[in-house]
Amino acid sequence: MEYQDAKYKFIQAWGTLGSNWGIKKAMAQIHALLLISPEPLSAEEIMEELQMSRGNVNMNVRALMDWGIVEKENKAGERKDFFRADKDVWELARQVSRERRRREIEPIIKVLQQVQEVEGLGNEVEEFKSVTTELKDFSVKVDGVLDKFVKSDQNWFLKLLMKL
């Protein structure tokens, strides 16, 4: 397979994977391009390579920076900004886990804790309490696993994975 074909296939696959995980396809494609680029790229270079509008590129690059997986760089003598993705796959996985935990797991745990204070009697209330308690307990366990993963080093995690 030629390099350009392989590059295109990887970017498309990363975009599809991202959309399956609830991330915009364009955001995942920009991340893929930055991930495999040997040098930081400008917004114009990203636009040209991926055939995207300036607004789409700018909005998604900002989102990637909010996730902490893309950084802005300046080059001497250049007025435009350049962007690069961290190439450390282990750190990428930890950062994404950290963000997903903050954006998804922590808010649902908070809500589940609040609804535990429901008042009333009857089968509906008992069923509600039972289900939300189980969901909270499960969410707390998932949160604990993610916390351990985020704080772990690669060797510890791989040893644990091999034991499973």
C-alpha cells in the first residue's frame, strides 16, 4: 500500500473510531493527522490535507486542545499558529480516560447520589432506589478503575492486564 493510501485509510479509520466513541468525526480525523505528522501543522495545512473549512478546523482544534491531547506551538518568524499531538500513546490513553472520567463518570455519580434522597413509599420508589443504587455502585467502581489507570504506569497496567 502506498503511503498516501495508508495515511488516508488511517485518518478515515480514526475518524470512524472517534465517532463510535461519541467524538466528532472531523475532530478525530484532525487528531489522526496531527498524530502521524512529523512536524506541527498550521490550520491551513490541516484544511488543505483534510478538505475542511477553516471554521471546522478551528473549532475542532480548540476542542482537541480542551481535551489536552493537542498543543499549540509557535515557530520563529511565523505569524500563524501550529498544532501538534502528543505521540505518546500511553499518555494519550491516560489523558482521554482522565477527560472522559471528568466529563461523563463524575457527573453521573453526582446525580445518582442526589437522587438517592428520593422520598416516598411504594413499589415504584423502591424500584427506583434499587436501580439507582446499583448504577451508582457500578459507576463508583468504574471511576475507581479509571482513577487507577490514570495514575498507573505502563508496566503496572500491562502486568495487571496479562494476569486477567
